[in-house]
Amino acid sequence: MNVTGHTRRPASIRDVATAAGVSYQTVSRVINGHPSVRPSTRERVLAAIDELGFRRNATALALASGRSRAVTVLTANTTHYGYASILQGIEEAARAASYAVGIGVLESAEDAAVAAEVQRAADAGGGIIVIAYDPAGVRALGAVPAGLPVVGVVETPATPPGGDRPWVWADDREAAYQATRHLLSLGHATVHYVAIPSSTRRTSARTGGWRQALKEAGAPEPRPVQSSWGPAGGHAAGLKLAKDQSVTAILCGNDDLALGVLRALHESGRSVPGEVSVAGFDDAPHSAFLTPSLTTVRLDFTGLGRSAFALLHGVLEESAPVAPHPVSVPELVVRESSGPPPAGA
Amino acid sequence: MNVTGHTRRPASIRDVATAAGVSYQTVSRVINGHPSVRPSTRERVLAAIDELGFRRNATALALASGRSRAVTVLTANTTHYGYASILQGIEEAARAASYAVGIGVLESAEDAAVAAEVQRAADAGGGIIVIAYDPAGVRALGAVPAGLPVVGVVETPATPPGGDRPWVWADDREAAYQATRHLLSLGHATVHYVAIPSSTRRTSARTGGWRQALKEAGAPEPRPVQSSWGPAGGHAAGLKLAKDQSVTAILCGNDDLALGVLRALHESGRSVPGEVSVAGFDDAPHSAFLTPSLTTVRLDFTGLGRSAFALLHGVLEESAPVAPHPVSVPELVVRESSGPPPAGA
DNA sequence: CGCATGAATGTGACCGGTCACACAAGGCGC
DNA sequence: GCGCCTTGTGTGACCGGTCACATTCATGCG
């Protein structure tokens, strides 16, 4: 090991070559595991590498070979539970594969801003993963120039794509369906829905699953309440719904929204689950500890992130066969916030 | 603009040079804003750049010049509110300065694993920001080889460092002090503390602020309850404290912990704030919407992240003067979860 | 025994930029 | 009219790897 205190320029393969008495190309062969290197030579080179503390320069590798072992994740948000968990999953998988992970935040959904951010991601080299749950993400996915390796993390598509499309998704349509059926099965006449901002299409996957469950049960379909991502949005929506005495069950587009709704119901003097049942979406870490604890549907966001990376990895390197990603089954988690409707209803 | 559909190799400065009828060096001068280029020449080059859709190759730039306009953030976690917010702040500032942001997660605090992750960050080139609120982070900060540009985001240091040290921190010591004084001022005999895992030192900054407030008030100092980061840890700690009828005020190391404590008190039949007051730390987005809403101390994590980047930016480029980062003042947010102790106590 | 074959290694060019320096043309002072 | 400085531009080497090809030497086979 290099123990000299000087912060000298790090050793290059030519330094190693000189130290080992071979050509730089032989060093290159050794670090790349090329078979036709005499064992004794390999030994000497490895010794020199160790002695000089050589590390292969990632920048030079990227420039010379074109491959860069890097992913850039484009996302509108890094703090919300779902987004953060997907990012975590990507990072895990990327680290395991020795890939570097970069992030770019889509602060605005405006076309020019999105395009600029996509450009930056493209400049970084390597692959791109776009989290396309919102308008900014959807636009970014669309703005990625053809030919670049990219994978989208999207809502459940209306019709499953050809199987080889570079997209992954959690089955949030099914999740919404399950949650709605759960509430209906408790005896509620219908279920109201507080929606997260849709990705761009008229009907988001979550809304679709909710609607389907209502339709199958012959329940009336109330207008969904459009909201934002955070608890404040849920709070506002909750205050509105609380005024309507006929509302006995509310499904929320995510757990943060549900939190706001719970608070609004509390402030309006309506008890949960006595008078109104509430269900969330995502099973965020805090949901089990709320009072009342929140009935919700768990989605495996971390696994989704891992799948996204695996798919991209397959696109970037021929090796790993691009198995169509396993859509994990959402899991209904029944807690205190849902129960039968009040007797009078 | 290049409108041909072919995914051809992107244009290099030599392509632009040929198109504009100049040498590649002149193109280099134009894209770097070098003054001595005849306006008419500059014009022609810019036209060629536009026509070919030329973008400067970041990898080649990094290799040739040594500067890489990139930051890698090393952190033990990306999903907890504080960490995620710091990351968000860093990203914002980095984006504004046209820097790429990479992340590396310290999954284990084990020395070898930490060292490997630090190596990866170093390999990426550019600067490093280490979030050192926990043992893994602290070790990573220590493992960064001398000579590399690095900034640490740390707990309030016991004695403010020389002013030019590449560290930033929020005043969490003061924040804990304020929260504790608030609870004492309501009439509580003392305040119990549920601690997040300390960074490594015996006494964390938060613990120190709490202790100081107790000491100044002449209040007895109960043993802090060591816990984890998430609500589950707070729940366990809360169940223990709930059994002790003398406990009337609890300060928690963060809002997630406080959430778990609230739940534990609820399950134990102890009312908040009637019998027990609870205060959190960080003012996470959901804290205002809990029932009861959570008294907490707000820390500007996003601003902290921005400061960290600004400091690193100053280290990497001589330009921006390295103003010592402004330690923002924590803000006590009094909500429903704190009140006077029960009459009998 | 001569030659094709393959293993082990070396040489030069290249990736796309930057840097140091050379060089031509024009303006100015003397 | 000469030298000198400044402005504008071009040439070659270099950053640290990879790639394509050349070279050397030992081996197998007709």
C-alpha cells in the first residue's frame, strides 16, 4: 500500500506497468480479467497495483469505452415516502452492481425546465430512470431522446404493454380495487375518493381501480376530490367531505393525504371509524402508529426500484436476461381506521 | 438543430470546427467564452454548434481538465425526513450551480463497508458531502482520504470549530434546549428524553441541550431512553415510560419517535396533553396533522443542505468566498401535544 | 522440417476535451 | 523602417483508459 503522506496524483496503468516491468496493455488485461496473461505476470502486476494503490479511473474508462456504469434518476420529489423508497431500491440494486447513482429533481413541470433536466441527465452518460407518477415525470419520460437507455417507473398502464417495454410499475390499480372492495364489504353504500394529482391522463390507475370496484358492486360513483400530495391537501379535502353526512367511507390516494383527512374529520367532530372509515395507500412507516392506526394498501416501492434498475441494467449490458419485471401483489393492511358504517346509515 | 432521426454519435468540437471552418481550439475558446475570438468567427462557430446540436461532453471535460462539477452525497439514509430534506437542499443548490449530484448510501456502519462506499464516492471525482448524524456517517467522514474536497453535515459541535472547517450544522443543541425549557415552563417537574442513536460521542448535541436546560432549572435529570430512528423505536420507549406515573413530559429526538411515543401513551390509556406532554424534533410535514398535533422544534434542513453545497462549492472553485455558513435559528412550534402537567402532579 | 496456429505481450491510435506554446497579422512607439 | 506587444488562430501533446493490430515465441501436424 502507498503509505507516503503526499497527495500525489493517483497511479495510472502506465505507472503500474513501469513498476511491474510490463506494458500498460498487459496491466489493462489483468484488471479486466483477460485470460491470456501468464500467471507469473499477472502476479507481478497485481503486486504492483497493490503497492501503488492503483484504482481504475472511472472517468477515463467512461470516455474510452463509452460505458459508464451510472444511472441518473429523474424525479419530481425526493422526500415523499413512495418516491424516496423507489430511489432507495434503485440505489440498493445499483450499489450491488457497482453502478453510480445520480439524481435530478424536476422542480417544475414546465416543458423547458423538464427538457433542461433531461439534457443534464443525458450529459451524465449512463442510463436514466424516470419516476413518472406525475406530470413532470411523464413529460420527462417523453422528452428523453430516442436511443438513450431509459426505464420509466409508471402507474399501472391501462393495457399491459408488449412485455418488452422498458417500464416497471406496481399494481396500484389492483391496490385501489382491493381497498375499495374492503370498504364496501364492511357495508358502506359507497366509497369516496381523494385523489393525488394524476400523472396526466384523465383517469389515473388508482382512480380506475376504485371506479371498477364501485361499478362491480353497483355502488354509486361520487366525484373524486382532486387534491395534492401532502397532508395539507388531504386536510382541505377532508373538511369538505366531513360536511356531507352521507359520506361514510373515504379512500385516499396516499397515506399523507389520509393523515390530513383523519385530522379534518377529527376537527369536524366525526369519529373514525365509528362514523367514517378511512383507508390510505402505500403503507408509509408512520401509518401503523397513527391514532386510529390507518388501514392502507402496502406497495413494494423498494422492490419496484430494484426492478427498475435490473431492467435498465439489462438494457445496458447484454448479460442479465431482461426478465419482465415481477409485478408484486399489493397487500391490504387492515387497521383501526376502517369499520362498518354507523347503524343508521 | 439536428433533425435527422439517426442516433448518430453526438458532435464533437472537431465536427463543429470542420463545419465552421476553424480549428478545434477556436471552438474550445468559443464555448469557454475566451475573449480573443473575432466576433464574426464566434458567430460562425455558434451557428455550427446550433446546427449540429453540439453539447460539451462532460466526461471528456472531467478527464482533460480534472474538474468535474459533481458532488456525491454519502448518507446512511434517504427516506427519513431530516436526511431527505438535507439531500433536497443540496440538490437544489447543486442544480443551480450546474453540478451533478450523486448519492451513496451507507447501509452498514461496519468499517470495511463504509470504506468501500467512500472509495466509490472518491472514484466519482468531484466533491463529497457526508451526512454525519450517525455512526456510519461519522466513520465515513473520518475515512475520506486527506486532500479530497469534503464537507460534513454534523451535529452541533461541542466547541465551534475554527470557523473555516468544512462543516455545517443546524443548532440542534439550542433546539433541544428550547423545547426542554418550553416543557419546564409549563410547570413540569422534569422532562424525560427519548434519544435517537447518537453519532458516536457519548453525548449527542440534542442530549446536551436537554441536559443543560434541566440543569439550569435545577430539575432532576432522568436517564435518557436510547432508541432508534423510526416510530417503532418510539413506541417501545413510550410503553416503558408510560408505566412510570411520575412521567409527565417527554422530549423525543425526532418527530417519528414522538409519533411512536404518542401511540404508546394512547395504548396505555394516558392522555396527551392532559396527563403527559410530548414534544418532537424536526417538524416533519405530518406532525401538524397528528391528533393531538405535535409540539416540535423546526430545523431548516433544506437550508442546511444548501449551505453544505455552498461551502463545498467554495472549496472546489476559488470564486465564491467561503462565507461561514449561517446557522439558522431553530424555531419552537407549540401545538396540542404539550400543556401543563395534571393538577395532582 | 517447415509452416500454420495460438498464447503472451507490445505498439499506435483513439475517446473528446484542455493546456502550453508557436505563429501570423496589425498597431504603436521611436 | 524596425522592433515589440497584442490579438486572433492553429498545432501537438496530454488526461487515463480501451481497442485493433503487430509481433514474438512455443507448439502441433502433415
